[in-house]
Amino acid sequence: MVDLEKMRTIAKETVSRDDVRYLIGWRQGTYGFRVSPHFMKGPEEAEKLIFSPLCSNNLATYLTLTEKLPVPRGEQPDSRKIAVMVKGCDSRAVVQQLIEKGIERERVFVIGCPCEGVLDLKKVEEKFPGILSPVEVEWSGDKIIFTLPDGVKEVPKGEVLAKKCLSCRYPNPVMSDITLWDEVKSLGDGNYEDVKEMEEKNPQEKWSFWKDKFSSCIRCYSCRNVCPMCYCEDCVLDRLNPQWINRSANISENSAFQLARAFHLAGRCIECGECERVCPVDIPLMALNRKLAKEVREQYEFEPGLDPESKPFQSSYRPNDKEDFIL
Amino acid sequence: MDSMKLSKDKLNSFVAILAEQKQLYMPQAEGETLKYSPVNAKVQPDLVFSNTAVPAKSVVFPQVETLFRYEVEKTDIKMPAGEEERVLLGVRPCDARAMSIVDNLFSWDVDDPYYLGKREKTIVVGLACQKPGVNCFCSSVGGGPASTEGLDVLLTDLGESFLVKPLTEKGEKLCQAAGEIFEEASSDDLNSAEKLHQEAAALISRSIETGGIPEKLPGLWESGIWKEVSNACLGCGICTFLCPTCHCFDIQDEIEGFEGRRCRMWDSCMFGEYTLHTSGHNPRPTRRERTRNRINHKYNYFVQKFDVIACVGCGRCISSCPVNIDIIEILQQVKEAQ
Amino acid sequence: MCDNANPYVPYMATIEDTWYETLGDRCVKTFKVTLDDAAARDCWSHKPGQCAMVGLLGVGESMFCISCSPTEGDFLRFSIMRAGKNTQALHEQEIGDKITVRGPYGNNFPMDDWKGKHIITIGGGIGQAPLRPIVEYVKANLDQYAGLTMIYGARTSGDLCFKGEFEDMSKRDDLSCHMTIDLEEEGWNYNVGFVPTMLMDVNPSPENAIAITCGPPIMIRFVLENLKKLNFADEQIYTTLENRMKCGFGKCGRCNVGSLYVCKDGPVFSYATLKDVPEAFA
């Protein structure tokens, strides 16, 4: 059971530690169902913390998104920890960042929040349109309870939960320094039914599906920027010399961009679904990521973001690795 | 020219007439995204929508635009074909007002032939907004759900029909060309349109008193609010690409086989490379400086140059931001900051 | 550009002559070019301080200062450091090759307003390129100015641009020319030390003088400090800025410092203007 009191107490304690720089949690957003990442510098900001089915943001992204500015002459780099609140999927991002040495273990303090699934904002805002005042939302068994301006509404989870949560096998943080409440039961069995559906289409059907989707892409790079695994300092997409991908938004360049992005995430994507959530033109990016995740799982029995001691998928070789699919 | 009335069962014919005369653009779903796309006379017009995801600027300032073409290793420059006459149908007053604001920039000192070429050949037929979105705040920045700035014709949905109000010479000509299908509008029609406009204005629930903000911003240059409001920023291009007044662009050469073209494409001040020098130095090294520039550009620099806020309150940047960075909230903080 | 011309369409130009100013990874190469089109040559007119977009079809364009004065003749000069994609491609061009040029862009040094005054240029490294047109302009009209003092420095003697010209100028009695390098070098017969220190040694009087500086940001910072120590008023100090640019005429958005566009309101600014512009020295 979510215990906000405990969450805030732990947050206060954590942020007051000398070796903690700041804490990243979630807070109520500025309107309706929105939630915003909350950057806490001092204990007095703990009251704003929330945890609810609206907390979709994968805050592990901010561990690698922080800009590294040159340290002024005569000053020491700030080596204090960043404390971050994570759901199950988010914790896998932290683990994967550790595996890849994108972050250092002693620089993070992980606060685990077992999660019963977050909402698909598009579904929710369609169901309850035009709501301006901030709404409180809670889990209650197989229902979600909305405290709306005109009363309390109960909605079955299946109607409003994000798709990624319906098949989630890791609702509990796979690693943390402290876990805030009891573990919850997993919601799904991690099947790849959706991927199988896509696999059954013939190449023409697949291309016509993706052509339509990729044509909409406006190249805002929100999918890349929100991704906790997309943290290359010199991204291939930004490079001008050599320029791998033109900046023009057209079907050829958009496809190159989206496919490069997906392949760079093969065996690394921890399926938090953030790319798909943030896409302003509704490209079903998780369909690509999940296809590759399925391949990696089936071909190599590998799942990213589970064991910080494991080796990155791309740089590990086993003599019995399958190779019959290699052309 | 007086206002007229267009019965809804004649909307199809009206659209067909427009599409025969000029290239018609209407909001169309591309995938699940509403944007302005070229349509033909057979289109089934659907003018019931809150607002398009991609603003109408994309018609006069497309995301990618060819400036000229050339053959690789040759020196002849081939100019693109001249602009076609076009009609934009169903534009929200906020998007139309945005175009008239951006006109200032593209005609400042040196005329931009591509943008102005399209603008001159475009007739904008707007649809008064009746269902403002939760984040609409047009009335706070000088607009309104039935604002006519930037429009040539304003339609108001009266239920069974549209009130058609030509606003400019271009608009009058367009309406004259489609003359026979209109009916005369009664004073009752005019009154009910006026009433609908007022009702829509009353539905706008978000607001910010913008007076004083342009004058206050320079003093807040080093204020802590910029770090505060940009902490969660992902540095993506959503807020700027989907903004109807954002007009910054990049210029790139692109080559396919022996065909080369120099083109311009939307760029975003929220991207790091936007200001990155070749030396590696970046005058705006973090999202803090970039956010500060975005707000200052809209609410300070543009006001200094053109005496108008470069924001029409369409709310897209708020609704589409993945991390709930909310420009109204930022402006509120600007007002409250010491 | 010619009136009515599409401002995005460049003129074709031919490289008449080209030579290296400095060597190494980030070498500087000077290009002397002439516009191909006679009509374009007729309507082209630039003033010291202005810039132009120089590029290659199929590669791209970048903004460079025009490093010659109109008093030198009917041609253009650009001194370009090899750094990124465009400049690498430009460096591969030789005499007779075609490049694209559009402009001239931006404001200029107010050479007319400065008539009767003592002109002091303080440059560092490639930062001398935008100052060179001032030097050439004043040299060509020396009777109209109270004098010309040049202070120019670089890390090593090999990093000095326009070295031959400076050597010639330092032999003249009617000019005050001071070259300096950061560290001692064998065979170096001029000054040793940083440009800001050199400025204090030269100790120019602010009386009826104008000081123009351009160079690396750190040098500019100390030069400004020292000019203040020498009692130069803000209005007597000028510099020229650069930022990433794409269009050159105030549309593409990125070159702004505060509300000023470097491409239109600049690149030449007096310190009196710049000191209140928050991003100017960012």
C-alpha cells in the first residue's frame, strides 16, 4: 500500500544527508491529471511529493540527462549522490545504466516504489475531458479511483492503465537502497502477444503501417531525450560531420532515425514506455522496441536491466550464442 | 461585404468550390495526428475539432522547405516553382493570429520570399472556437476565441449553418466566387454568432495578466526561477515545433545521387546544437539558458522589436509537454519573482 | 545583395588566390575571391566590419567576416580557420574553384564617425581578421585619421595571421605597430607577452581615440578591463561578436544576444551597448 507519509519522511531524511545533493520524485502537476518531476533540494519540499497512478515519468532519465558543466577552477566537482525515486520499470533503467557504466553506484541513492501500474494519460483525458483543477488518483485493487471536481469515480484498471503495465512482470524495483512499502503482485506475464500480431503481417502491410507512422514524425527528439538509455554525449543524430541522418523530416530520414534509435536500444530497452508516452504525434514506438526485446530474449535468453553485475548484452559473447538468423 | 450564411448541407459544395479554384488545406488526420494537409474536392469536410496538433503555420512555414536545387559539382541554381494559390479552411483564430505575428519577423528589414510568397497567396478561412481546450489562454495575450486578426474570412458554427463573415478583400473575393450557395444572414444570426463568441470566451478557464512581464524579464536574468522551471526539461523540441509563433530554422544542404538541394527546416532553441559554435563553445550551455531564452524571446525580445507578445495562448506547449512545464506557471513565477 | 534578389540565393564566386596564414590542425587559409556575375559585382558594396555567408553547394555555408577593406580593390577576402564541416571543405578548394558568397551582412565599424580620431586595434589570433579591414581602411585614408596603433598577438609566431603585412607596417614611421607572442621563441624579434599586458605597455591615450578589440573571450575580458584602467570611456570601445548563424538577416533566430541579433544589429557593438546585454559575453 502506498504510504505517502512514509515516502515524505524518508525523502526528508534522505535529502538532509550530507552526501545527497538532491532528490528526484514526483509532484502534482499544474492542472488536471498531470504530474511533474519534483527536484527536491531541502526537506521543506517533501510535502509536495506524491505517488499515484499518474506518476508515469521515469525519473532515472535525469540521472544521465544532467548537463555536465566544466568545474570552475579551484572548485571540486560535486560528488554527492543523487537520490531518485523509482518504480519497477524505472529501477531497471538504473540497473541498465549501472551495467553500462553510464552512472556510478556510489553516486545514486535509489528509493524504490512498488507500483500497481500507471495510467495512459490519453485514455484518461479522453474519459474525463476538460478538467483543469488537479485531480487525485489512487489504486484500489483492480480499480482506479479518481477524485474529480464533480465527485469520486471508480474505473476498472484495464480501461485506463498504460499498455506497458498490463503485461508488466517487474512492478517491484529490482534494486534499491530502500523500498518504501510492500511488494505488489505482477500484473502480467510479459508475453509478447502484441509483437506476434505485428509479426504475422506481411512485409507490405508492415511497411504501410510504419510508413504512415514515421511520416508523422516531427523529429522533436522527445523520444530520444526522455529515454533513460539514450545518453550518448555525441548522438549520431546530431552529428554533422559526418552527417548520418539529414535533418529534413521526411519518410526516408524519419525511418532511418527511428530504426537507428530502435536498434541502438536492442538489448538495452527496459520497456518503461516513456518514448511512446511522450511522442506528440502518437507513434507506437514500443512496438519496435518490444520486437527487438523479444528477439533478444528468445535468441539470447537475455533481459536488460535486471542484474547490475551482468555484462552489457552487446559486449558479451557466449560460444553457444545462436547465429542461425545471421545472414 | 455583409456576413452571409452557409447551410451545413452545402458545406460539401463550398469545399468543392474552394478546392476547384485553389489548393485547399484542411485539418486531416495523419496517423492519429491532426494537421493541415492538402485535400481535393471530394474530401468530407469535418470542422469539429478542438485544435490541430500541428499548428497552421506548417502551411506557410513548412517543416522542411527547399530554397533551391542544384546538380552536384555544377554551379547552376534552380529555383523552386512559384507558389500556388491556396485556401486554409478551418483555422483557429489563435493560429491565424500567430501568422500575423510571425509576418512581422519575416517582413522585418529583409523580406523572406518563401514565407511571404506563401502568405500572399494564402486565404485564411477561420472557424471561431467554441470549445476552448483546458490550456487555452488566448484572451490573456490579446486574442480571443473569435479573434479575426490574420483571418480573411471567419466562420461561426450556428448549429445548422455557418455564419460567414468576410474580413478582407481577399476574403470577399473568395466569398463572391462561391456566391450562389450562401444565404442572407439575418440580424438574429449575427446576434447568435455574437452570443456564441461570448460564451466561448467565458469558457476559457486559464489566464495570466501579462501586463508588466516584458518589462520585468530583463531584471530576472540571473534569477533562480530559470533553473527551477527547467529542472525537469528534457530539451526536446515539442514546445517549439508545435508552437504557432516559433519560427526559427536551420539551413542544410542535402544530396541524393547527383541532385542537391539547400533547404531550411524547423529548428528549436531548446536543442543544444542550436547555438553550439564550431569551437565547441556554447553560449547557452544548459536547459536553463535555453528555457530563459525561449520565454524571453516570446515575452521580451519580440515585444521590444515588434510591440507584440510572440505567444497566442493556444496552450499546445503546455498540453504536449511530457514533463508538465507550463508556460502560464512560468509567467506566474516571473510575476511573483523579486 | 542586389535589390529584389532572393536573399537565400548566393552568388557564385571564383577563388583568385589562396594561401595559408597559419599551419597546423586549425590552420587559417585566406581566400581572395571575385564574384562571377558582373551585375553582382556592381551592386556589392561592403564596409569594414561586415560579414558574408561563404559556402559550397552540397556542403553548406558559414558566416565569416570580410577580412579586406573596400579600399583594397574589387575583390573579397576571407581568412578561414579549419574547424568544422564547412571550413574543412572550403580549405580543400584551390585557385579557380567556385564557392558561394552572399551578403554583405550586418552593420559596420563607423569609419566616417571616427574620422579625426586615433584608431587603436587590439587583436588576438584569428580575431585580427575583422580588424584587418579597419587597418587597411585607415591606412588608405591616413590623412583623415589622427593615427593608427595596432596591437596584435597570438600564442606563437606561427599562429599570427597577416604576419608579412605586420612586418611591413612595423617598418613604417607613420604607424604604431606592436606584435607579440605568448612565449619566447628563437628568432623572434618583436614583443613577448599577452595582448592585454602589451596594451598596458603601449599605454595609448584615450584622448580622441577609439579602441577596437577582437580575439578569444578571455583576451577580450582582460583587454576591456585594461582599457577601463587606461580611462577609455565605454563609448570609445568597440568589439565585434560572432555566434552561430544560418540566414544572416534576422530570420533564423539563433544568433541573438538578448534582444539583439548579431547578424543585423551587430556584429559591431560599442561596449556602451554591450555592457548591458546579458548574453553578450556568454
